[in-house]
Amino acid sequence: MKPAIRPQKQDVPALILASGSMARRQILTGAGVPFGVDPADIDEEALKQDLLAKGQTPRVIAQALAQAKAIARSSQTPGLVIGADQTLDLDGILFNKAATMAEAEASLRQLRGKTHQLHSATVLARDGEPVWQEVVTASLTMREFSDQFLAAYLQDQGPAILSCVGGYQLEAQGVQLFEQIEGDYFTILGLPLSGLLAQLRLYGVLDE
Amino acid sequence: MKPAIRPQKQDVPALILASGSMARRQILTGAGVPFGVDPADIDEEALKQDLLAKGQTPRVIAQALAQAKAIARSSQTPGLVIGADQTLDLDGILFNKAATMAEAEASLRQLRGKTHQLHSATVLARDGEPVWQEVVTASLTMREFSDQFLAAYLQDQGPAILSCVGGYQLEAQGVQLFEQIEGDYFTILGLPLSGLLAQLRLYGVLDE
């Protein structure tokens, strides 16, 4: 991890990322933010199913999961805690990560030729209470790729795509699936930075 | 480099990137595009000075430089050639790469608290003639960072920033300089992908 650009002051809270996502770690590390990683111990799947049963939207679910992670970790750990979550939304339907290549193929067939949204939610918590939150949405349109393209894509990418909701990585060959991408790159990767960095400056984690 | 996702057909032209930029190579490689690199042998600086003397805008200069690179390489090399260039535009003034850390500091002081544009131009040429071109613009607003932040940033980043027009890398700590970023990430890095990938499908370099 890169060092902070100045020594931390004594009253500056430690910053903890309550997420195991490698993409989020890489984004924060790249940006030069000093942080530790300590994923929250919550049953995300049960919470998601509960929210779906209550008819909540993918956007609300992203925010609720980010908040649950931030609060759970922050209740047990001093400092400033980042909770984050991202959901994929096709016309109000939440897409989950595919468990098998056959499921990934089915997802990509459903997304083909259509515009979907990625909702990236970030919550900062301290002493078990949220102190700031935002949800940023990106909008992505898949082109009408051929069945031949899809078969070759799945074969070439392999099980790596099962770690990504939607079955694509925009920083890799997944970019070939799209005809239009509207939204911030960090939002698409799962951690919008502009608002978060401004908060980290307010809390003294980053220099003004 | 990643292999093409299907074997090339016999009538598919070879693709040459006429740019020495590592960022552009990485973008194309990441996207799974099969290509070779053969930078164009032109005097960019003389061409730029000539265009500036004629009162051309930063946007036009990006396009002219991308075209000059594509045509120069394509006149000597068979296949499809990508020429690319990017200019930084603050209220119509073209910013060059800084030669020294003192120049980089002066640039960042000028950009501080203001919105500037990055114009990324791409030209495809074949047999010495342009066959497609586009210019995509991103708009970035630097925050009113403190002199203390700037000093620490310059010390921390060091001469690496001299390779970047504007003195920042958005994929690194440079993102801390900004309060707002509007535009596609690949455009900011210097090679907008959506339009280019669509053309490469038309030419059979990529699968439909």
C-alpha cells in the first residue's frame, strides 16, 4: 500500500474497509488512501433475500447492504469504516453473481441489446452509526453481440467472470460486450471516489 | 498480449498502433484486441508549434496529430493503423507535458480550482488514407487543494508525473486533485474505446 502523503495527525481516525473486494482495495490503494481491510461478518445473502421479499429495488438493496456492512464492522472496531455494495439492475430486476458458466451465459443473454444500471453504494460509519452515504449509478448498454461472440467470450474468459455480477469486467475483454457506457469508471468498478475522498479530507484521513 | 477471441480470417487486416504510449497499449491489451506497435516517425513538436502559430484550438491539434501519426505509419505499413493523440485544454490554452518538477508545479497551480478538458483523438488509416476518426472530450475540475497538499503530492509522486500532460494520473494519487470528473475513463487515459471497438468489428479485427 502506498504511504499517506503526510504523517497522520494524532486525532485522525484509522480507516477500515469493511469489504473483501479486491477491486475496492485496488482503487483505494491506487488513490493513495491509507487504510486497513476487515470485512464485515454479516449474512449478505439472507439480508438480500429479505429485502427482495419486501419488494425493495436494486438501488435500495445496494444502499442497505453497504450500510449493514459499515455498521456491523463499526460496532466492533474503532475508527472510520467504509461499507460498500454494488447491485446490477435490469428494468428493476436484481441480478446476482452467476454460480456456474451456464448461469453466466444466461445472464449475458438477458443483458444483450439492453441497458442496465450498476448502483454503487458507499457508507461511512463511526461508533456503529452511519455518518455519510451515497449511491452513484452508472448506465451500460450491451450491444447485440452474436452467439458466436458469446461462446468465444465465455470460453476465453472462463470462471474468472463468475466473480463479477453481470459476468463482465470492463477493465478486461468485457468491454467488447458494450456499445455505450455512461458513468464514472470507479463507480462501475464498485467504489465511486469523488464523494468519498471529499469525506476523507473532512475527517483528516487525507490532506486538504 | 491476450489472443484474439477467434482465429483471424484471411482477409482481416493486421492492426498497428502507431503510438508509443504505454497507457494506450495497456488499454488495447486489456480489451483483448490483437495488435502490434509501431510508433509513427513524425516530428510531433514541430507540427504542434505550426498549428499553434496558425491559431488552431487544442481540440483540432489533437485530431491533426492523431491523423498525422496514422497517415505517416499507414503510408509505410500495410494493414489498419491507429493514430491517437490527447491534448489538455484550459480555456482554449494548450498545456504541454512539463519538462521539470517546477514546470509541473506551475501547471498544477494554473489548473487548481478550474475545469479543464482532455481531448482524445483517434484516427484509423489504411494505405495512407484516414478511414475513420473521432475526438472525445472529458471535463475535469480540480479542487482548491492547499499549497501543503501540492508540495506533498509533488514530493510523493516525483518525476513520474512528467510523463503525463497536466501532471496527474487518475489511476494513481492524481485522483485526489479533483472534485469532479466527467467523462469516460478510457478517454481520460487517452484512448476512447466504444467507437474504436465498433470500427474494429466492422473491419473484422474483432468478432461481431
